[in-house]
Amino acid sequence: GDWIAQKLGYQEFNEDSLFTAEVNIRFGAWYLNYLDEKFNQNHYLIISGYNAGPGVTERWMQSMDMSDIDYFIENIPYPETSEHIKRVNRTWNLYRLIYGK
């Protein structure tokens, strides 16, 4: 939160500010856009970066074969992140099925 507040020039930030819907949405949208640009719109890496952190995700990218995204997801050393990517993708695919987008 502190880092995003600094990037956005948000002067009166404290951790409690994140519980304010306006701040939470603004910071969250900014951070997702940051990850989108950092990971060239690769939603698997964006989800990983959101969950484990962008620096950790970059280290994984350097140490693993990125030509097979399934291999990457299954070999992430943080089970929570691997499961998070799968859960988000399942939900995204359900929404696409329901809403046809």
C-alpha cells in the first residue's frame, strides 16, 4: 500500500485507508495495470505476481521453462500461488461460459 500510495502521489495514506472502498479499488486497479504491463498481458503471470509478488514471479520465470505454461504453473514452488492461478482461471472460464465473452 505504501509503495502504491507513493506512485500515485497519495499523501495521506495509512494501512486503514485500504479498507475504504475508493482507495482499495483505486490502488487495486493501479496495481493490476502495473502487473499487466510488467508481464506483457500474460494473465497467468499477472495472477502469480499478484499472489506471490512480481519479484518472486520474475525469479521463477528465469529458473523455469516458460514455453509450457502448464509446466510453469504445476512447478511453482509456492502451492498457494499455483492453486490461486488455477482457481482464478477456473472462475474466469466459468464467467466466459455464462456470459459468452
